[in-house]
Amino acid sequence: MFLIPDPVVRFFHRMASPPHFYAFTGRLMPWLVVIFLLVTAVGLYGGLYLAPADYQQGDSYRIIYIHVPSAWMSLFIYVVMAVAGAIGLIWRIKLAEIVAISSAPIGASFTFIALVTGSLWGKPMWGTWWVWDARLTSELILLFLYLGVIGLYGAIDDKRIASRAVAILALVGVVNIPIIHYSVEWWNTLHQGPTVTKMDKPSIHVSMLIPLLLMAVSFKFYYLIAMLQRARTELLLRERNAQWVKNMVSESK
Amino acid sequence: MSLSRAFFAVIRRDLVLALRHRSEIANPLLFFILVITLFPLGIGAQPHLLQAIAPGIIWVSALLAAMLSLDNLFRSDFDDGSLEQMLLSPHPTTVLVLAKIIAHWLVTGLPLLIVAPLLAVFLGMPNHSLGILLLTLLLGTPVLSLIGAVGVALTVGLRRGGMILSLLVLPLYVPVLIFAGNAVQMAGSGLPVDAQINILIAILLMALVLAPLPVAAALKMSIH
């Protein structure tokens, strides 16, 4: 702790207090939305209009501006969920638990979007909606892992206990994801050699890369907005008997 | 009581309990045999087809049988309160939990090994891959019990944990299924399977060391 400057430590201590978190994220939200809209607009304009069409795939490659960032987010959010869950388990910080469980449905949605957009792209490119390719399969299993987390949280009535169960499951999952990923990859390469699904890593042109990175940033901001919004409502629900919530409600009436 | 005595006492107790309720041993085994019998009925009795998918059938059935038997692991102890006593004991919960998992595997996993060769012959698997099939089952089914224990520990407090348990546990079974199924398939074609077996050993060792930790944490949470 002594390596971290005092203001940072104080910031995190204050953020762990529900009323402060609620007020702070409320003030932060408009800024996040503005940044998100700006980055998304520029990224989509760059990706759908400025970037040239691919010489082989034509315009249909443009789905990567949704597909690739979604796939990145699907893994990123699972890690965030596990880290937040671990913080919640170790230091019993209520807000970390809330962040963990608020992330799960968003992560599941991104995984689903990555699968659907990949499938839509695969039909014209590979001639089939689905192949049992290593990446597709491990993404599908990731979706099941997310659904397991959501299902477990829903099945336990006491939400404090449910959050801890979810944190344990997310940690077990995060240890398993690399194993699952590599085993699936190995399974596929053992079964069949390079096919249509096995592409060389394309060296992407800068005019295509910049919009892609912008979209990745935009998806991060979207996640932040959606996650904080879910966390705020979840917080209000859990703290509905606390004085600060009652004060806030009576003030707004 | 010393730790090793407590460890063996837990194994002994669970084994005695299982022997008194023989259906606990017989049910997963019968399920395993029944599911394998259904496959030829469902997809037709062409010997070549059956022979080709036999490793997959046997492993998927073993997976399902292992998952079905999981509920016995903590359920009755949870209901009669002896699980709570176990958690209150001065011994580390992880070790006692490991003892319970080992006992559970001896009761539900080991019998699968005994009937598997018979079923493999039914499905027309080549004789020289039977040894590898047994080896993968020997290495793989304990992993199923270990990973499954995490899922049961998380859901033991729930009234309807069955459906959710499969959602939690089956995705985590994927690596075992891949490597074990693949090893048997390769062995059938006469190819070397050292790599798959080594990875299965690695997975088993890792699960033995790591799995009791989340199980203990989850049980404490379920009892609270």
C-alpha cells in the first residue's frame, strides 16, 4: 500500500462507500456517454465509409468493426468479472461484488454478438453458418460459462451469498478458460489440417486498423456505461433500506 | 485426531455409507450402460459407424453419468447437518473435502472402469485401444469428480440445483473430454498417444491440488 500515493488510496476508499459511488458515477455518466458517442461516430464513419473495401471480401469484411471488438470484450469482461469477484471475496467490498455480477449479462451479450456476427460473416465467406473451428467453439463455451454465472446468481435468493458463489465460479472459470481454449485449439488442429477457417494473420492496413481500434475503445466505454448503470440500480435495490437511499428518494419527490 | 486419521476416517465413512445404500453405486453405472445402449438404437447398427464414434460415446456417457452422480456428494450430509460438523472440525476443510471426493470417485467413477471394456467390445472398438480407454478413464474420471465437486458445493444449498449444476459443470469438463476422447481415437488408429496422456495427467494433478480450495470456500458459503 505504501507504494500507492495517498490520494489514490483515498479515492478507492471513498469509492467503496455506496452513497459516494452512486453520486460519483451519476456525475461521471454524461461525460462517459459523450465520449462514447464521439468515439463510436468517428469509428463507424472511418470503418464503414473511409476505410477501403477489401480486395477479396469486398464490403462484407466491415462486420469486423463489430465482430472483433465484441470478441475482445467477451474475454476482457470475464477477466474483469473474476478480478472484481476476487476483490469482493477477499476484502468483502460490496461494490466489487456488484460490479462483478453487473458485468455478467453484458459479457454474455458481447459473446453472443461475436458469435452471431461471426456466423453472418461466415455464411458468404465460408459458405456455412457454423464450423466447429477452435475459436468459434471456445467462444461458444465462453457463452455457456457466462450463462452459468448468470444462472447461478439467479438461483440463489440471498444476493450477498449469490455474489460470493458467482465470484468463486468466475475464478474457477478464469483458471479454466486458457485450458479450454488451448484444448479446443489442439482438438481442432488434430482433427483437420489448415482449411478455409485457418487464415494467415492478415496484415491489416492502417486505414482499416484505426477505425477498428476506435471501435474497441468505443465498446470499452459502452461496457463502462452499461455496467455502471446496472451497478447503480443493483446498488439502489440492495440498499433500499439504507438512510441515504431514503433521503435521496424523498428529496427527488 | 491426527489429520491423516481424519482423512481416512472420512473416506471410510463415505464408503460404508455407500455400501449400505447400494443404489448409489448401481444408479450411475446403470445409467452409463443404458445411455451407451441407446446410441446404436438411435443412429443405426452399422459396425463401422459405431466403431468410429465409440470413444466419443463412451466418454460422453461417462461424463453424463459422473454428472448425475454428483448430487450424492454433499446432499445427504448437507441435509442431516454432518457437513456443518465437518466444517467446524479443527482440520482444514480442503483436506476433508478431498477425502469426500476420493470416496465419491471410488464409488461412482471406479465402477465405470470395470464395465467400460465390455461396452467397448459391444461397440466394436479394436482390442488394442482398450488399454488406452481404461487409462483415460482412470485419469479422467477423478477430474470429473473434482471439478464436479465445485459445482455441487456451489449449488448444495439450493432446492432445485440439478439443471443449474449441468450448466456450471459441463463446460468445465470440455478439456478432459477432448483429450481423453482423442487419445482413444488415436490409439484405435495405432498412433502414439503419449502427449494426450501426459496432458490428462497434468490436468488431474492440477485439479487435485486446486479443486479442493473453491470447494471448501463454496461449502462455507453454502452453509454460512
